[in-house]
Amino acid sequence: EATIRLLNRHGVEVVLPKGEGCCGALVHHMGQEHDALAFARKNIDAWTAEIDGQGLDAILITASGCGTTIKDYGFMFRNEPDYAEKAAKVAALAKDVTEFLETLELAPVRDVAMPIAYHSACSMQHGQQLKDGPKRLLSGAGFKVKDVPEGHICCGSAGVYNILQPEIAGKLRERKVGNIERTRPMLVATGNIGCMTQLAKGFADKGATTPVVHTAELLDWATGGPLPEKLARAGIEDRPLRPAQLVAE
């Protein structure tokens, strides 16, 4: 919802194709190739219908774990004559939402100058090689972005790794949360649902109330959207619109 608000506010038409669903990443991680390809085919069909219809400029993904898989659809279907070409087109259009947002001129209207830690998911920085874009967007919106020590190391979520290897995943989570706390942030921004869940549990286990929110939620808020619920629950107050924006409205 935050992403749609953010895109609409900046003049982007958002289409939600009928029939799209899970990208297949989680079952793919578990080696269930048949199920993963079935999920992928359903999405490829849904998106191809839009591409061949009104057309699409991009397929935007708000979970980087999904994005890494969707960008790989072309390779996954390289040997399937009925899907190879369609899958390659879909993969070429797939972008993390922050990639697309960097092509727009975002218009922040709130003073959000607060220290935040940016956690880059492995699927973002290693899988897709997207490293500095999200930080540039957050800084441009007014946040004081802190780099997390050992930022290249996994938080322990890693798809289904935290389920299959909970002990090791727990140690990675504890290490990551400790490194984040060293930056003394008011909140944590990240772009992957697995990391959000993993880090939130890590903070909760330590009795901390540091909210973990999606990058798009913060950019939506900074450009005129509502205060994210997690921030409100953590006691972070909303920031008023700038006077000039109030006059303009």
C-alpha cells in the first residue's frame, strides 16, 4: 500500500495484474523445483497478458528475495520453448522498487532528519548487486542513514535458512542486531520481508522496541504519506508537512 501511494503520488500508474501470486522463491530454496516453476509460470502468464495488452514499463518488486528469483526467470526457463522468450521478457522488466524510484524525482515534504540504520538484504546487495541506491533515496528524503558494521554479512533469514538451520540463523541474527544497535538508530530500514521478520524477532528477544520497516514505507511517509504503524507503536511521532506544502495544498 505504501509503495502504491508513493508511486501514484509521483505520477506512476500502478497495475495489479489478475492471476499473479507467489514468485516461487521459497519452494525454490527448498529444492522443490516443480512447484517453483509452476508458481513462476502463473506469474509469467499474468504479466505477459499485461505486456501484450496495455504494456508495462517495469515489473516492480518490494521484496528483494522475490526480485532476485524473478530476475532469474529467464535462466530458469531457458530450456522450455513455450516459456523461454516470455520469461526472458519478464526478467528484463523486473526491478526492485528502489531501482525504479531512483529514476523519479521524489518530493519529500516532511522533516524526517532522524538517525536510521539501513540493512541491505543479501538478496539485494549480493543477489541483485543493488548496494547504494536505497541509501541514496533515504538520504535524499532527509533521513540520516547509518551504515551497519559488517553490513555484508547475512542476518540469518536467508529464504528458509532460519527454519532449516535455526541455531546458526539465531547466531547470525544476534550478531546483526548487535551491529545495528552500535549505530544507535531510531529505526531500521530494509527491503526484504524475511529480513524484516528476522530482525524484528531479534530486537524483541532483547526487549528492544526498535521498529523495522520497509524502505518504501519511509519514502512514502517522507513524501506525504501516513506515519507507518510500526513507528507509531514505537513512540515515534509524526512529522508535520512543511509550511510551503501546506500553502500549496
